[in-house]
Amino acid sequence: MFPISDDRTIPGVPYVTWALAGACAAVFLWQLGLTEKEAERAIQLYGMVPARLFGEAHGVAGAPAGGLPPWATVLTSMFMHGSLAHIGGNMLYLWIFGDNVELAMGRLKFLAFYLICGVAAALMQGLQSPGSTVPLIGASGAISGVLGAYLVLTPFARVRVAIMPLPFVVRIVSIPALLVLGLWFVMQFLSGLMSNPEEGGVAFWAHVGGFVAGMALTPLFRMRGVRLFQPASPRVFDARRETRESRGRDDRGPWGRRRGPWGD
């Protein structure tokens, strides 16, 4: 199940969402220009290493030569990615869900919210194995907070997802955000229980921590007058299959036309 777009259109321009995506893209382009050895060192310098962050308790030295203080890497690690698929998946989720959350909170509050969720996610992952020397990088923890906020704000919004019921057969259907994001969270939680935080790979507990932080902080960060658990939009997608007439008219996402302030 792969999300493509949603049916929510809120007046306004999500400048902070765009800026965050642009910053991640710029850092990734910088990483691509490094040699393999330089790229590995950059991840060690700017990724969040739990053993360094919690060094006093585990006898591990702080920042390596030329590196940032361990606490600062909690922030810098959010803007680094390990592969094109890594940054591509993260930016897709930010593109689909970030604008609604930003416009429900306001730009400065959304930026603070995003960074706080990223910090909560990194700490959640690090606390699972505080002696780990595996660097944590990626925006997925902060973006998980955005997903948690979206679920609290608009659980009944419709999300267009691509599913593959049979090999090489792809269908596009629309599903309530409550189901899409709820299932996503359950999968992250169960995967976290089965994973070994000492090893590299997907930081499932960062996703869990960011998502829970996002849900908890949303009531505090939303703008005055913005409702929680908003009802479904009166105009939604065809849940069976998108028709040619409706395609690209009500959806928002990187492959759809937009209505209102984002396009014609």
C-alpha cells in the first residue's frame, strides 16, 4: 500500500514544507558529490550516534575530530539520507501530508513541531540501544510526527494509495487516513518489536516515537479555531477506482493537478 495523494485542500502556501524538502534535497546532492570514504565520514560526523549522545553512561568519547557536539547531531541527522529510495520515500510522505499540517499550525509553529518530533524520534530510537555506534540519519522520524498530526487533525480524509493485489497489477483506491496511517503505525510498532536496534537498517522505533509525539503535540500546536478529528470532505475520491473524469481534479500530490492556491 503506497500513498500517492490526499483529498484535502487548505488555502495557503506551505512554504516551510517546501523549504524542509529543499533542505533535505540540497544535503543529499552534497552527499552524492562526496567520495565513498568522505560520505561515510560525513554520516559519522553529522548522524546521531546513540553511544556518543549517551557517552557518559557508556564510556564512549563525544564528538569525533572535526565533528559537531553530540546533541547537535540530533538535528543535523534529520537532513541526511542514505539512498535515493530513502529520501524519495520520505519526501513523498512530507509532500502529501506536510502541507495540511503546516497550514493547520502556522509556519513557525510547524517548523518547531517538525524539529521537536524529529528530536523525540531520535531519542526514542537511541534509548532502545544507548550503547549503539550505528549512526541514525533521515527525516522519517520528524515526518512520522507529521503523520501523527495528520491523523489527529483529519482522520477521515481520503488518501489515494496504490495497491498490488496481483503481481504486475496495480490499482489506485482511496482509503480513510485513519486506516492508512493507523495500519502504517501498527506495522512500524510490530517491526520495532522484531528488530534489533544494535544493527543497521530501518529505525522503526524512531517512527513510533515521532508518530506518538506528533499526536500528543498537535492539540498544543494547532492554530486557534482548527478542529481536531475533522469530518470527511464532502467531495472524496471514488473508493473503487479513479475514473478518467475525476482523475487529477480533486487530488493533491506530485502527479496530480491542484486546485486553489497551488495550481489551476
